[in-house]
Amino acid sequence: MIDRRAEFRALHHTGLPLLLPNAWDHASAAALAARGHRAIGTTSLGVAAAAGRPDGTAATAGETLALARRLATLPVLLSVDVEAGFSADPAAVAGYVAELAGLGVVGINLEDGRADGTLADPEDTADKVAAVKAAVPDLFVNARTDTWWLGVDDPLSQTLARARAYQAAGADGIFVPGTVDLATLRVLTQRIDAPLNALYQPGGPGLEDLGGAGVARVSTGSLLFRAGLAAAVAAADGIRAGGIAALDGLPSYAEVQGLVPADHRDQSDVALP
């Protein structure tokens, strides 16, 4: 595990941004792994929506842990979105993350945004970061601040202050979703002494431009999940409206079956109802 966590950490220092696509179930993660993505994150929105629960309300600790357990067999470096840690108690957050680490998880994403649209006190988030790092020192903790995401006043100064607090507590990276303005990102990467994570936005800068601004990691967040929903609904609507043409890149039944772990494929001993 030390080697895997060191590898994940090193992917943030290659000179090119690490593209971290975010999965929401075993099939999406396995498909991404099959396409050569060495590192994969999870999306809390996708996990929550798939379970019929709201995102950002600490409602999916069980689902997130179960997903991490399913993904542990994949040949990928896995980082898990744990929202704000699923608890206000730093010790409880550390215990939960230690359980994830025991499954083989190499990193987490820990945010300071709250469900009511406000930011948590930076000291509270810093305490959680410190507790996690004390429990699992070599785990990559990506501390997310939602200053831009929530549209706070003077987001730059607040972001820098929070980044300093989270780094002092042991955070390995800082995630600032909500801005892809290259000038802003250059300021952030120059003034934050840790790998900066940006959230990819359709129509925004590509990986090369983001890397040129100093960004070390680019996440897709819930984008892939929402794109999948949009594609499914569009296909159903098209069929209802008269039919659809062949879909480019559509995986076959056999290809999807092939994403299932080999030790789960033989279910011949399972009694049918």
C-alpha cells in the first residue's frame, strides 16, 4: 500500500495534470480502468443519486464504504470522495477514513462546503484533516474548499487562508472547484504550496491549458454521471419518438459482462427463486 500511495502522490508531480475521472459504481470504474485510467475517484453526487439519497448531507457513508469495497479489486489507484467526512467529529472521520484505507484506498477528498450552502469554519475542517493524517499518514488528503463554488465574497483571499490552514493541518493537495479562469488558477498555483486540483468544466480550458496554469490534477466530479443520465434519457426519448440510429462506442452485452470480476461470474450455485 505504501508503494501504491507513493505512486498516486507522484502522479501529481509529473508536469502534466493528472486527469482523475470520477466513477459512481463498479461498472463505471471498471470501464474507466479498462480504458487505461490508472487513477480514479468517486463522485459523491453520483453515489448519492444512485442510492436515492441527497448529496452533501452525510447520508451515504454506508454506500460509499460499500462502493470502495467493490472497487478495491480493480487495477486502479482509488481516491474516495467522503464529502465533509460524514461526521462533525474529527475522530469519527479519521476512523471512517482508516477503514477506507484498509480496503486499499490511496486518497480522499474532504470538503468544507455544507449542505445549507455555507462554508464550515476552517478550523473544523483543519481538525478533520489533522485527525485523518494522524490515523493514516501516507494517505493523500485532498482538501476541497468551496469558496468559488458557493460564491462567497472575496473568494481569492478566503481560498488562500483556508488553503494555508488545511496545509498546516497536513493536507497533501488543495481542490478549488468552481473556477477555471486561467489567470485565477495561476495566482492560486503560485501562492499555494501544494498540488492544486481544478474541476473540469465543459467548454472550459483543456488539460494542456490547465497544466500551463500550474494545475496538478483535474477532476471530472459528477460530470460523467450526469452525462450518462443525459445519454440514457436521450436514448429513451429518441426511441419513443420513432427510433434511434446506432450509438457510437456503445459497449456490447459481452463487454459489460466482462467488467464483472472473474470470481463473481460463475453464479451457477445460486438458487433461482
